[in-house]
Amino acid sequence: VGAWAATAQENKFHLKPGAQVKACAECHPDFEETLKQPFVHSPVKAGACSDCHSPHASDHGKLLSADVKQICTECHADIRPEAARSIHAPVTAGDCTKCHDPHSAKNENNLPVAGNELCFSCHAEMKKELAANTFKHSPVEKSCMTCHDPHASTGSASLLKSAVPALCTTCHKVAEPAFTKA
């Protein structure tokens, strides 16, 4: 019964194999460009539009089969750990599309903008503060995610991957002279 139920769920609209993509493409021919992006979300790549959308009617915009948060957590439930000490505001709000394109993107993890620029699109004050400083910590310039988890953190507040000073000692070795001078 389990395998049959999974198959029925995968083809809940009783379409012939491959028919879903053809049916959707009739009204969305420009979607071909989406599929050419370097990073395509797995359900999109599989042509499983109805994993997220209802082809008939919906109480949710874009004919989504449920609220965005509910749809995303169907597959990505581990994004928000049970014991999280800090959670990114878009994750709490279920606004996954604030940072991720649900279909495809030019950047890994379906991010519409690469690197720190995505973070700075909301955290503009941090961008100004960093730009105003003469000396910049190289991990900060490299990526906010060197120190921060973009979804939630069980280790620390402010989405830090672990608490200070443990976070610092992942790169800075305590026994080295440069560390003990500071």
C-alpha cells in the first residue's frame, strides 16, 4: 500500500508520464529559460510542477497548493532545528522566497543574488558599516556565511554557527603567537 500511495501522490492528477511538463508549458512557454539556469530546483528539474502548484484552482497566489512555508518544509523540514537559539526572520515568517528562487537561479542553492549582496539586500546598515571601515576581517569580505548560518543556529544568537570564542578559534589557533598578542 505504501508504494502505491507514494505513486498516487506523485501523479495525483492522473497524468500520463511526461504530460505534466507539456501541459504546463502550453501556458508557460517562457519557462524553458528557467530550466536553462545552472541551478534548478529538484522538483522543477523532474517536471513535478504539481508538487507545489495546483493546476486547477487554489486559495494561494500563483496557484500554490499550500502556503509557501508549508510547501517548502515538506522537503526541507530540517532547515529549522528544534533547539534553535536564533532563527532568521524570513525562516520564521516562512518567506523562503525572500532568499531563494523556487524554480532556478544562476547561483548555488537557488539564490537570486550571489554572496554577501543577498544578505546586504536586507542588512543595508551592515553593508554601510563595513564599507566605512579601513580594516576588514577577511572572512566577512569572503562571505557572511563563514560565520553565520543563513537559516537558524543551535549554537548561538545572531545566527552564529557557534558561540564566541569557539567560533573564532575555528580559524584562529589559540597557540599561535598572533592570537596571544591580540
